[in-house]
Amino acid sequence: MGRRECLGVLLLCLAALWAGRLAAADEEGNQEESLESKTLSAEDQVKDHSTGTPVVAGQIFLESGKSDSQSEDEENFQSQEEEKENSLEELNSLEMSNLLNKDLEEAEMQSPVLTAIGGTADGEPCHFPFLFMEKEYVECTADGREDGRLWCATTYDYKKDQKWGFCETEEQSNKRRQMQEAEDVYQTGMKILNGSSKKAQKKEAYQYLLKAADMNHTKAMEKVSYALLFGDYLKQNIQSSKELFEKLTEEGSPKGQMALGFLYASGLGVNSSQAKALVYYTFGALGGNLIAHMILGYRYWAGIGVLQSCESALTHYRLVANHVASDISLTGGTVVQRIRLADEVENPGMASGMLEEDLIQYYQFLAEKGDVQAQVGLGQLHLHGGRGVEQNHQRAFEYFNQAANAGNSHAMAFLGKMYSEGSDVVPQSNETALQYFKKAADMGNPVGQSGLGMAYLYGRGVPVNYELALKYFQKAAEQGWVDGQLQLGSMYYNGIGVKRDYKQALKYFNLASQGGHILAFYNLAQMHATGTGVMRSCHTAVELFKNVCERGRWSERLMTAYNSYKDGDSNSAVVQYLLLAEQGYEVAQSNAAFILDQKASIVGENETYPRALLHWNRAASQGYTVARIKLGDYHFYGFGTDVDYETAFIHYRLASEQQHSAQAMFNLGYMHEKGLGIKQDIHLAKRFYDMAAEASPDAQVPVFLALCKLGVIYSLQYVREINIREVFSHIDMDQLLGPEWDLYLMTIIALLLGTIIAYRQRQHQAIPRPAGLRPAVPQQEPPPEHQPPQ
């Protein structure tokens, strides 16, 4: 068998194992290591839910939205379970005890028995527990030894019998101590890394991580390999990162497998191979890596390297979305600004959403002077982060506190949210949160009303009262507050405090999604995926789940890549954007293509245009107009592909029809004018030029020039098509201008000659004489009365 056949067999085997392993990964709730915290999936959080149980973070419960067929299946399953339970009850107690004793014996036989190595009882089994220095030990210990080697006693009383031996060989002991040393170095590095925002200290932290990685510490190797890949606080070195990823893959690290798949997909440091990339992504996903799941979800959705499958994409995206949704706090997640490099360069005056340092300092000055609106605005910026401002709960708390003391209801409500959630800066306190929520709600603030509704819904500081919760959520929703809309939708969906109504739930989830709430997108995705309250739509569910997944913590890499680009490190930026592009971020795909279009040095000169073309194509398929026009330009000029006017015309037409792009309309007019890729048609050319002028005011000047040119071309074409002699032979000047037309013509010519002669004489008189021939004129002093005052 050839390599291709072997690879095909391997992929078939993986596909056969896929369903079972993937379901297991979903149930276990394996997390992405970058989150550094375990989170349950939404299904795990809502198990055993019954009417009257409070919802979890605004998430809906899928059990309540099951179809009739699913309910029948569950009833049959429950009846079978009851029959099993009845049959078990019929067993007498003697049979049950026999079964239990048998299981215990088997468990004891399967448990490993440690054998002493060396010492005074070589080869004898260790005895647990054993007594040493008046203390019982249930496992091997290093107490009493200076070399730290583990040992055990083979009898209960070591002091009495002096029977002992080592639990490990000297080689094993050295390896264990080395790994412990590596762990200590790793923890030191992580403590510095997480405890400081200064670049110098982060670089120092990575020196510790480098040392731990050299000692084969897995997590340190993962950190260092990604730092080398992206150039984070270490010099970028693709080859070194590849070697570490290969080593991690051999050890079974899902992070290493995913990263190696990325290298093969993007062709960085290795020859590009989509088949190998798919294999490594698959193993990474089976190991629970969420980014690998997200990449596979996008590939199945877009049909990249695999057959397009909406259901497979739904499986991967839903698993990732469960983790993202369960990680959303009451105060919300970090805001990530998505900046398109192409728009920023081509339209410098267009606001990117980033706040300049001078503007931030101006708002800080206003806040210090007591401007309440500036205090609230800065508090929100520091609470959520984004727009160039780092998340800082300490500063957010200070600004909110100042504004709340001045009587601002919005600041009071946000203080309530911070106390309700709790953090390193603000201790969690339901009582304090309730006080702030009540003050804000009494002043009609929707944030305070929503917070008060949450308190009554969950019973935080007050008894659970669904009627009051519903009342406050309705008040907040009427004022357009997204949290109130979300929670109101959840109550209607689950039938908590109200009659279950999926249409009302859908209405409020849609309203909350328009405000950008992540959980609203998640709940809508679940409804479309299960067909609850709406017609089931896999395509809609995938798009909504994709939106949720792209709000995960890994999206912070977008700002890191942007900052790298602004600092002049295009190679670091393009690698980060390429990884995000693999995950399906359209803005990352267009930004990666934009940097590659500028001849990024990290890839070969002959490869920049083909790779840029690939990512422009992926961005265009997600609806980005500029990317669609770029595809037309690449095929028109032959960048990264052969010159193909017909394909260029198709892309321009799509951009014109779907996104109403003035640039695309102008290009279509030009192609109709020249007959490139389409039959020449001056009338259609004029039509597209006019459409471009109507679509954008910026296009009016170039359209005017193009129309002037088109008019000249049309006139010349008309002149060519007619016989000039025949035209003049048919003209009767006496009939057209009268019998004395020749006298009129001579008069006009005489007037023109007279005008020209007069103009030339004036020019001759205006010529200045040389300075040496000009007579000197003595300067006269003005009379005393006209002199200026001294």
C-alpha cells in the first residue's frame, strides 16, 4: 500500500472511533488548558432540573425542549430502569453480600502490591499502614532520609522490627527529584508571569519556564513552545517550536498535537499537508483540546480538507460553546476589539474603536475633577477591558465608588454586580450587593432592577421569589437592558414563575442577542439545534454557536496580534492571525491575508500571494466585502494565480450584488468598457459607473472622470462609424445659417484676430525694463504731521 492508501485507512479508523470518543469528551467536559480552570458543560450543570429550580447564569435547560419522540423514548427507558430496580430488590440479602464480597476480593487482587527494594527486607511486600517515629504512614515516605528517597516498612512497627526497603530504584528516585525540581522552577515562573504586567518581569518568568522545559516539564514545554511560535517574550523561532511540539506530541499532549496540526495546515517550518493537519487536529480534539474542536468545527462547516457536514460542525462547535457559556460571569467577559488592518490603512480617518492615550488621560482628568459620567465610563472600561484599556477591577471599583458617592445610580448598580460576583479586589457579599441593587432600582436604573431580579431568582441575600424576580426583569427589559431580557427569556423558556412560552422566550433572546449578549446567542443556538419553539435549523445553530465560540478567552489573541503589528513585528502578528484564522475568525483571515499581501518575510517570496489568496477566499466566503474585491483583483492582475478576467468578473459581480460595493461596481463598469472577461458594452459600463456614484459619495469624482472618458470614446466610435464626407455633402449652409453666412464667418474671424493682437500688445507693454536703465527717484521724507508717533 502507498502512503495515500495508508493515510486513508488511518482516517477511516479515526472516523470509526470518533463518535464514541467525542461523546465521552463532551460528557467529561475536558477543558482547554489555556483557561486554567475546570468548567462544567451546560448539560452537566442543568441535570435533574425540575420546575421551580433557579436557572444557571441565564442558560436554558435542554430537557424542557425535547420533542414528543424523545419524551416517549425517555418514558420507555425509565420503565426499563424501574423493571431492573424491581428485579434487583428481589435478590435476597445473602446473594447481595456474596456479590459484594466477591467484588472486594477482585479489587484487592487488582490493586498493585509494592515490594521493598534493598534495605533490610529486600523483596518483601510493603506493609501499610506502618508506624515510624510514633506516626502512621499509609504510603511510602522520605521522612528520616536526607537524600529524599522513598521507603516503606514491611511490618507494622518499624522501631521494633527494623524491617524496611526502598519503594523505588535509585534511577527512579533521581528522575522523581528532577521532576519535582522542574515543577518548583515552573511554579516560580508562573507566579512571576501571573503576578506582573511588566514586560521585563514576564521575560524573566519565561527564563524560568525555559529552564523547566529543558528539564522535560510538560506544561513548561507547552508554554515555551507557544512563546517561540508567537514571539511572546522570547525571540520567535518556528523551528525550535516545531521540535518542542513534536516532542509534546510523542508524549500525548493535546496542545502539542493541535499546534503541530496548525504548522502543517499553514506550512510554517514544514511542508504544508492538510491531511496531516487533519490527523493532528483530530487527535488534539480527542484529547479534549477546545481549540482543536473549534478548528474542526470550522473545517466541517466550510468544507476545508473534509466533506462539508453541518451536523459534524454542530457537534464540535456545541462542545466548545458549552465551555464558553459556562465561563460567563455576572459582570460579563473581557471585551475584545476586532480591528481590520485593511480598513485601518485604506481609511485612516475611520475610527478603529481604540481609545488614544491622550483621550484616556483627558477622561481621567475629568474623573479626578469630579465628572460623574467620566467616572462611570472609565469604571466600565476597566471592568470589562477593551478599546485599548486593560482589565483592572481595582481601578473600576475606585471609579464606581466615586460616582456612587455622588449619587449615580449606574455606578451603584455596577458596584452591586462586582460585590455579587466577587473578585480578588472586591469580596463576594450578597448583602452589600443587595443594598446597591436596591438603591439603583429605586432610582429606576435597569441594571439595578436586573440585579435585584437575579437576587430574588437565586435567593441571594433574600428568599427566593419568582414573582418579584419576574417583575424586576420585566422592568429592566422594558428599558432595553440585555441582562433583563436574557433572564426574562430564560424564565419563559423554563416555565419559572410563569407559564412556559417558547415564543416569548425566543422574542427576549433575540432582543438580548441584538445587544450582543453571549448567552443570548448560546440559548438561541440551542433552540435552533433542538428545534424548540422554532423549526430546527442546523445552519443557523452552527452560525450562532460559532459566534459564541469566538467570544472565548482565546479571542484575546486578536489584540495581542494587533499590538505586535503596530510594534512593527509583522512575523509575530501574522503567525497569531494565522492560528486564529484556522479557528474561523474572519477578521483574522483578512488580517493575515493583508500582512501576507505586504510580503511577510516569514514565508517565501513566491508563497506570499498564493497564501494571501487562500485567506482572502476564506474571509470572502464569510461575507467580507473587501476580501471579495481582493479576490477579483488577484485574478484580474494574476497575483498568486493565472490572469482570469472571467473569474475576476464573477467576484466583482458577487461583491456588487450581495454587498452593494461601489468599488466592485466601478470595476465592473471598467471591464464592460474594455470588454475584459465580458462582451464590450459601453451602455452597461455607464450603468455600472452610475450605480457606483449612487452607492458611495467617494466614488463620484472617479466616476465623473470615467464618464468623461467614456463620452470621448463613444464620440470617437460614433465618428468612426459614419462617413464625414457624406455628412458634409448633405449639409446646406445657406439653409442652415442663411444666405449671407460667409459675411458672418468673416466678421467673427476679424473679431478674433483683433482680440489676439490687442492681447499681445498688452503683454509687450507689461514687460519690465532692466534695473540699470531705470532712473533713480530720490526718496522724499513725509511731512512731520504725517510721520508716525514715536
